[in-house]
Amino acid sequence: MISLPCDVLMSETLPIQDLVPQLQAEFETALAVFLREHPLRSSYTNGLTQFYSELQSFVTRRAKRIRPLLFLVSHRIFSGSSTAHSESLMRSAVALELFHSFILIHDDIIDRSDRRRGEPTLHRLLEAALHSHKPKADRARLGVNAAIVLGDILFALAVETLLEAGFPSERTQLAVGAFLRYVGETGRGELLDVLHAARDVSRVSVSEIQRTYALKTTKYTFECPLMLGAILAGAPKASLNVLIQFTKPVGLAFQIQNDLNEFRDERASGKEIVEDLFEGKKTLLIRKAYDRLGKSDRLFLQTCFDATRLTEAAVNRIRELVLSSGAFVELESDVSRLFAEAIAIIKKSRLSPMQQSEILGMMDYLKTSTLAPPTRPRGSGG
Amino acid sequence: MISLPCDVLMSETLPIQDLVPQLQAEFETALAVFLREHPLRSSYTNGLTQFYSELQSFVTRRAKRIRPLLFLVSHRIFSGSSTAHSESLMRSAVALELFHSFILIHDDIIDRSDRRRGEPTLHRLLEAALHSHKPKADRARLGVNAAIVLGDILFALAVETLLEAGFPSERTQLAVGAFLRYVGETGRGELLDVLHAARDVSRVSVSEIQRTYALKTTKYTFECPLMLGAILAGAPKASLNVLIQFTKPVGLAFQIQNDLNEFRDERASGKEIVEDLFEGKKTLLIRKAYDRLGKSDRLFLQTCFDATRLTEAAVNRIRELVLSSGAFVELESDVSRLFAEAIAIIKKSRLSPMQQSEILGMMDYLKTSTLAPPTRPRGSGG
């Protein structure tokens, strides 16, 4: 079994705000070691060597690692900083990130994305790695085909890694079972996205969008890693319930804030906005803006969804409409309210003061590190 | 937990040839009950109801069920017909078939197939179920996207079902771990297929093709279900090794015979042959025929791989070339030799006479039921 670094994980004294960045660095090393030392690597011979190394570089690309960090911190909170199982824990965190890479790989195929984390998506890398005499369209398809399969392989590897991380077998079985059910729910959220992409913006309701947020962000990004950490730490059922209640407002707030950031960053090219439109993605922001627009502006927005090309002027117009509609300010205040709700849930819970402060410290850390506000929004008034 | 039928499974007296068809019928019922009663179903509301029911009908379509049958028979052989865990066993067999459906769903996307088991492929069904105002090309893509995700969901459900089938936790962990490694190997075989599709037929060697057969047929279709059945029955290591040795010639023989059948069936339209060519599939038969052809015939065959359309005359010419090349007869005799090898491995093993006779009985049953010879081949000489 590959030996992974876990010194920071074992440090009992660090307060959460100092622990997390160090943990993140240690996690990066562990992930890189895991992929470099894994026996699978040596079975990828000849043409497949290249595939493996593309996968390796894709997974180890600079990223926020929200899920493994939430998982590690959650375990620490509920195990009372016990240093037992540190390496098993790091291995499980790696498993969660492998799984997340699988999700990104298939998502990028579904969305026809060319870029991920500032570099080419995996299907694009594999297309380039094929060295085929085939025409470009065929090579593109072969790249996608290889990426579908590599994604599936990564999924299997993630579950295998979690299953064999080294925790006692009863807890392992509980955690893996829970994990697989979260996978199913994430998939259900993705299916809803596909359904919504097939419909006009007027035919997708606010509550339908909130449901996909609940499945894809709340459950997948927040609830799943926090719960798995807690389950493997043997947390009591009451604590698990607090986590479930806490993540509901938190997940929604993060997703909305993320949508808002995409719109308010003046330096951004608006590329993400355009891609979302072309893929038929319905965000709460777009949906709520649509509701507040007049007839001709609605028609314009609807037409943008169905366009095959959008000029810079059109993108600027969309941004302007969304920002001036009032939907932006409404959602900004929703975000504040949701975070306040989350804090209240923790404060009135029966978690220990130490546990409460660590959970909220973690949330603050993530807010600062992942939701840092870009430049001041145009027309948002605040 | 859903209650599944398992009466045939518990019958201790039936000889293998009578048991298997009855087991198959019972398995069909169990699979249908599982999908109908699964709690997941009720979470697929609104537009997703349709997706779930398409998935359900896709999975329960008439099929050979080789993998669950091999699994059930293997467990019976190594548990000494013990009737303990019968329902857990049926649940695990269902899990294997769910997983197989996932493989088929992604394979059909990769191969751009429109038909599977005589009906539309899942991505085609989902495309039709979308009721979108979008143009046809967009709907086709959304159908593919939904099928990628439903495949992933099915994979998660399969592992969850195996994990929670109800076997003692140590055996469960061994079986699920082994299963996930087989998934990885199957994927590796599929990646090799993608690599080979990108190359000219002259640039893919016989041993490379044999390697994909070993990964995709031998390991996935034969070794995996037999091993999982044996592991869950607590079979000793020596018996597991016999199974691994036995499946090597058996898997190769089945795959080759399958390739041969595609070619020799005069009634068939040659559609499968054409599809394989267009997808760049390199079978042992095509590869060996290519080696034996003269320069101009090689050029013709190579050109067929790169064509965008093949007339009936071209298909007939390919068939003629392959059959008359001598490759067909050579591979036919390979198949006989491989089956003889498999029998010898079992006979000289330390398995009990009863176990030996049941394994060979199972192999004979599968030969008859899945490799039944169609009409006499043209030019194969026998």
C-alpha cells in the first residue's frame, strides 16, 4: 500500500484557519504521490502510458480541493483530533478528489468544454495524444471516447480507494454506501440539468433550479464530504443531522454567490456566461432576472439562449439586463440571509463550542478563499 | 430491503443443465422486481420519471445474462449448494447485470450505435423522451448527455447493491474490491480499443488484439463473475487460481467464435461487419485475414476501414476475402484447441469431480445457448 504524507493531519494544536492551508499543501503532495506510486500506472503500457500521464496531470492541476478539505476537517472535528487512522484518512481524501475529477471529466464532455482549471479539458488532451491519421472530427470523437472510459476507470479507482483506505470494515461499509448514494443524487441533479437545457428559460421554475443546486452543490460539494468525514469518525446521529441542516443554506449560498461572481467581474470576458447560455444552463440569477424583465428584454434573453454566436455587445447587454433587473441585489441579500441561517443552525445545535467554532471557521475560510469578491459590480448598487 | 425470488437458487437437486435455464427465468423476475421496487424509482419525479422507465426497460430487455448466470453457478459450485445467503446472492447477481447495462450504455455512446438487443440504444430512447423544441442535432446530444449520466448512476447503483447485498462484511469487502479492479481492467481494454481504432489495421498486432480480448472478454465476462461467486462462497485460493487458468482459453474461444459467427451467417445483412469497420474495430479475424491477403486486397480492406459508406457488393467482397483467406479456418481450429485446453485445465485440477462436472456443464450450456452455429459458412470449408 502506498504511503502518503499526513503530518499536518496529525498536528493537534493548529487552529482551523492555520490548519486548512497547510492541510491543503499536504493533500496536494499526497494526491501526487498516490498517482505516481499507484500500481495501476505500470499497467498502462505503450500508447496507454500517455493516457495515464494526461490523467495524472489533469487530476493534480492546481485546484481548490474543497471536498477533500471539508472531509479532512470534518473528521478532525468529530474524532476529537484523534490522530489514529491519519493515513487512511488522507487516502480517503484522495479518493474523494479522484471521484471529483471523474465528475469534471464527464461534465466537460457533456458541456463540450475546451478548458478546465485554466488548461485543456481531458478529452482535448487525449485527442491531442492520439497521434492518429484520422480526420480531425474523428480524432475529436476518439478523444471524447477515451475520456468517457478514463472517467469510468477513475470512478472505480475512487470507490476502490475509499473501500480499502484502512478504516474498520463496518464504518467503511457505511461510508462507501453513503458515498454511492450521494453519487446517485449528484447524477440526478445532472439529469435535471439536461432536462432543463432542453427547455425554454420560461419553462424552468425557480424551485426546479433550486433542486438542481441542492443535489449538485449542497449534497455533492458540502454534505457528502462533511458526512463521510463524520461517519468515519464515528460521529453520533444527532451530529450528522446538524451537518445536513447546516449544509442546506451553505450550499445554496455558495452556488448563488458563484453565479453572481461570474456576472459581476468586469475584467472577465463573459466567456463563462456565453458558454452557460449555449449549453442551456439555467442559473437562479438568469431565471430571476428573466421574471423581472419586460416583454422585449425577455425575448432578447430567450433568443440569446438559442443563438449560435453572441457578439461582445450582446454579452454586455445581457450583463446589463441581469444587473439592472434587481435580481442581482435580491440574490445578494439571499446569500447573506442563508449564511446567517447556517450560523444560527450551528449555534443552536448541541455540538460542543469547539466543534461549532471549527465548523464556522471552516466555512469562513472557504468563503474567503473561494468566494473572494472581484471588482465592484456594475449597476448592482452595492 | 427489496425481497427477491430465489427458489430455484435454493433447489439443491437439479443438475446443472436443467438448473441454468430455470435460474435464468428466476433471475429475470428478480431483476424486474428490483427495478420496480427500488426506492430510487420514486425519487425520479416529473421529467425524470420517463428517464427511469426508459432505463428500466433497457435493463430488462431480453438478453443472455451470461454474467449473472456464471456468478450464480460459481457460487453454487463452491458453496457446496448451500442455500444460505440465497437472496443476497440474487441481489449480487442483479448488481452484476446493472453494471453490465452501464457498460453497454457507455459502449453504445462510444460506438454511436442506434440499436442494442434488437431495440433502440438508451441514448436514442432518451433523445426521443426529451420532448424538446431544440433542433435534432441538439436533441441527439442531450440524449447522449443524459445517457452518460444515467450510465454513471447505474454504475454507482450496481456497486451499492453489491456492497449491501447482505454477505458477511469481510467477504463483501473482498468481492467489491475485486469487482472494482475488474472494472478498471475492462476500462483498460476499452481504452486499447480506442487506441486501435485510431490506427491502421496493419499497425495493430495480433498480440495487441489478444490483449483487448483478454481484458474485455476473458476477465470481464468470464473471470469476474466466476471469481466473485467463488469469493463470496469462501472458495480456497487454489480454486480461485483454477478459475483464472480456466477462463483464459474459454474467454478467448468465446470471443473468436463470436467474431466468426458474425461473418459466417449468410442470412445476416452484414450490418455488424460494416459498423465494426466504421468504428475501426480490429478483430482477430480481420487482422489475420489482412496478413494473408495480397497487396491489392489489403489495400481494398484498408480503404473499407476509411470509407464513409459501403455498398452491399463491398461488404460481400470483404466477407469473401476473409472467408477465403484461410484465417477463418485457422481461427476455427484455434477455438477447438482452446476449448480442449480449458477442459484439460479443469480435469487435471484438484477440484472435486462434482465441481469439475458442473463447471464443464456450465461451459457446454453457454456454448450451446450463446454460440449456436448459424447457417454453414461460405468458403470456410466446414
